[in-house]
Amino acid sequence: MLLKTFGWSFAVTALGLVAAVFYGGWEAFGVVAILAVLEISLSFDNAVVNAGILKKMNAFWQKIFLTVGVLIAVFGMRLVFPVVIVAITAKLNPVDAVHLAFADKDRYQQLVTDAHPAIAAFGGMFLLMIFLDFIFEDRDIKWLQWIERPLAKLGKVDMLSVCISLIVLLITSFTFATHAHQHGGMHADKAQTVLISGIAGLITYLIVGGLSGFFEERLEAEEEREHEEEEEAARTGKKKPAVLLAGQAAFFMFLYLEVLDASFSFDGVIGAFAITNDIVMMALGLGIGAMYVRSLTVYLVRQGTLDDYVYLEHGAHYAIGALALILMVTIQYEINEVITGLVGVVLIALSFWSSVRRNRALAAAGPGAGEKTEVSSGV
């Protein structure tokens, strides 16, 4: 099972490290290995959240996620995305941007770094909406009950998550503009760029998340109707027509997963420049890491890990909230990538330990006590 799920990741790791040695020797080997570890540590929470969505898809769409999705994640976000950012911010055509990435690596790094405020605002707003929509939903299973109970009551207010996200964005852009004005180091249009990028991230979440949620609800209703039709067909002997809605629902969930992965990859791409400005080594290292995140996602789904350790999804969403705020803070201040990665790992580790304690409590309580323990468990 382990080899079947992680086989492609192992193969890509071997090929990537060999390619790194041929490209730049053992120094490149070390850099690529470090980048791969960086990507995995920063994106473990991504895998947990992905698994919560992917488990709703059938085997076909899980395979699409591991094939087409990987191409988008590895080549799109880790290789093409930085070049596109440079092309847009420096007003270059894509060919010149690629040439710059190889011919003038320092200039290329500077252009990507200059684009960080816009990238962080977009990704920060998208991730913040994911966290807020999760935390404001009333759930049977609660991890940090002293936080989640009152927030679930507040969540009954319509559009509360959107309002809070916009407030955070306005505070961030205003603070950024004030700081730029006082120090004179930034142009006024940078604050406007942050505001526009943040709104774009918010709109992207509302469109993609809204469509996937809409089709998911329709799919559930269709499955219920399909079940009724099967019972009717069994009685009458009539053939039931095929249902095609699952494809639409799965497609928009897949699209949502790709945007989610893109938002998670922002900090990894920007953080990679602290290690190297070589686009080839960056693509190799981050690509290897992205493969493991994808394989880990499928592994969690097939093993039923989220069902066995019910607080893992909570921990991952708290890590998302922390990452969203960190991204917004990095618009103005520099935060070490190690801190970013550790925050997510610690939160997920705590949620895993809480899940283990809950499972032990359920086992000790015996059959029939699950429902009572379910609601009262947590940290």
C-alpha cells in the first residue's frame, strides 16, 4: 500500500536528485534536497485539507488529482508561476522572463520578491476564507470547544467570514500604505496593489468554493433521488437513467483543490529564494516536495486517517488560519520560513495527539458511549 501510493514520489525524488547532480554537482543535490524538505514541511496541512475534499471523489478523480493535478502543481505553480509573476510585474513577454531567469538570476529574484505583497495578499485572503468558513460552521465534533462553540454561534450571521476577511485586508493595506509613506521606500500604488490582489483572492474563493459547494449539494440531493429511483426500478423492473452530475461536482472540487494548492505554494515559492535563485534547482526541489504532498493526500484518504483521527482536519484548518495571517504579515515584515513550517506542524501534531486521546477514551468507555464522548472530547 505504501509503495503503491508513494511509488511515483520515490521515483521523482530519485530522478530529481540525479538531475540535480548532473546540473550543478553535489552542491545542487544538497540544495534540491533542502527545498524538497521545505516544501513538505510547509505543505503538510495542505495534504490534510486536500484529503478531506478528495475523499468525496471517486477513484477516477483521485487519479486525475495525481496525474493532471501534479502537472499543474509541479510545472504550473513551481516553474511557470514565478516566470509569469516576473513577466507581469516587469512588463516583459514570457520569453524574455524565461531568459532573465537563466541569464540574470539576481534580477529575477528581485522581481519575484517585489511581487511578494500582491502574491501574499491573494493567497492570504483565499486561505483566510477557508479557515473562517470552517471555524464558523457548527460541527458535531469540536476540538478546541472553548473557541469553537461561541464561534459556531457567531457563524449564523450571514457573510461574517467575508466581512472579517475584508476588515483584515483593509487593515493590512492601510498599515502597509502608512509604513510606506513614513519611510518613503515604497510607492503608493503598492498599497493599492495589495488591496486589489486581496479582493481578487477573496473573489476567487467565493467563485470556486461556491461552485464546488453548489455542485456538492446537488450531488448529495441527486444521490438521494437516485437511491429512491433504484428502489422504484427494483419494484417496476424499469431501467434507471445514468446520472452525470457526479462529473460536474468532481470537476469543480478538483478546480477548488488546484486553487487551494496554489495558495499553499505561494509561501514555498517565495521562501525558496532564501535558499537559491536558480529556477531549475527550485523547480526540482519544490516539485519533489509537491509530489510527496500529493501522495500523502491520497494515502490519508485510502487509509481513512481523517475518520480515525477526527481532530486532524481541525488542526490543519487552524494551521491554514495561521498561514493566512503569516502571509498578510509578510507583506510588511519578514518571517523566517522555518517558523511558518513549525506553526503548521505543531498544530497538526497537537490535533493528532488529541485524536489519539479521544480514541483511547472511546475504547475505555466501551460500546455505546461514543456519541457522549464524541461531543465532550477535545483539548
